[in-house]
Amino acid sequence: MNNPLAYFITFSCKGARFHGDPRGSVDRDHNQPEGEFAPSNPVRVSSEADRMNHGPIVLSPEQRACLEATMHEVSKHRGWTIHALAVRSNHLHVVVSASGTSPERVMNDLKAYGTRRLRKQGLLESITSLWTRHGSTKYLWKTADIAKAVQYVDEWQDDPRRFD
């Protein structure tokens, strides 16, 4: 099988959105491209919120700038190419070419190095769990797919269904 040209990776901060959120969420049964979101479920949302040992993470401008710089450093060190990157207040989107590396490895490296850098800079307490488990990893097979993902990251942040 050929390697994809790039990946469109999204991951969020803890507490940004729980499974069953009425705005839409994905889970093990609802995670296919163009598929349905998990059904709205206030009990599930409440249960997940109750299990957190801190409030929802909202990244400050300083934290966002630190994460953005770190993502670029990690990608350069690994030989990956970032086509677009948006570090938002409670989630992150990156369109990245990383030939020979799985999107899960890319995502895990970005999360790990970002968290370490925030802690080293004194921008995140050691007890705070920053990221949710996993995230979204879309394979981009054509240059048109990359262009569409880049446009989404750069211009369409307020309408997530536009990428589908």
C-alpha cells in the first residue's frame, strides 16, 4: 500500500468536549469519515466530567505560542513537514507530511513534547493532564486533500462539518 501524502491530525485538551456532547463527539462506535457523531447523552457527559481531577483545560496565548513553536521544532527534528498548524484554546489541528511514520506516532510525539515543554517553561502544573486520549487521524492521499485540510485549518475553524 502506498503511503499517504500527509495526515490531518486533531487532538483536544482534557475537558474540551466529552463523549455524548450535543455539539458532536466521536467514540469507538462513531469514528468513521462522513459518519455520524456519537448520540447526545447528558448522563455520559456528566459522568466523564465527574472523573476529571481538574477543570477543563483552556490554553492561554502564551501556552498556545509555546505549543506552536514546539510542534515546529519537533517536526523539523523528525524530518516532517507541517503544511498548516492551528493551536486553539482547547484543541490543535495539524496537517503534516511524515513519510514512514504512523499518524498515531506523530500525534503522540507532538503531545508528549508539547506537554514537556509547557512544564519546563512553568506553563503547566505537573499534576494537570493536558490532552485527551487519542484524537482524529485522517489520511490525505492527494494534493487536493492536503489543500482542503490546509484551508480548513487556516479558514474554516468555526464550521467543522465543512471538511467532511
